[in-house]
Amino acid sequence: MARRTVLLPRIAKGTRPEFYEDSAIDQLFAIVTALTAEISVLFDRVDTLEQLLTQAEVLRVGAVEAYLPDAAAAALRGERRDELLRRVFAVLELYAARETTRGREAATARKAATARNAANTP
């Protein structure tokens, strides 16, 4: 039986759960959770690669720690780091967009209330 690739949407539907009264705490919690997931996967992958390469005698123990990247490798690492930061801090952009919408709605409601009060004032 052939394996089938299923593509999932990159954007989750619905809203993020809120656990704390202060949304900043929820934002930090989401960031820490995202970072923890990223780090866990990376640790496992790096460990697997080091184990396989050491067992195959392609890599000496301690070679990873002694490695110094050249300019091209350093540039690629910088690009990857930037993409990671974009993904990790994307939650702040979502919260900022939501707060902007809430601020607009509140301002509209205040203007409407002011207009009603002015219309009802003799």
C-alpha cells in the first residue's frame, strides 16, 4: 500500500485559548511552549545524527563541539535563525492584530455612545 502525503493548513482555525487575566502572560506562555517544542525536536535530531555518524565511524566523538562554520554555513545558520524567530514570535503578531481590532471596536463604541449622549442632551 502506497503512502499518501496529507497537506495540512499552515494556519490554525479558531482562537488561541486564554488562561490568564493578563494576555501578556498568555503570550509568553505560547512563546515558551513553541520554543520548547522546537528545542525538543532539535535535540532528538542532533542526537540521532551524532549517534549514527559516530557508530559509522564517520564522526569522532567531540567533533561537533570542535567544528567552526565557514562564511557560507554561518550565513545559512543566520537565515534559519531568522525564520525560527519569525515562527516563534508570530504569536505576538496575532495578539497585536487582535488588540488593534479590539481597540478600533472600543473607539467606535465610544464615539457612538458620545453621539447618543449628545443627541439626548437638550
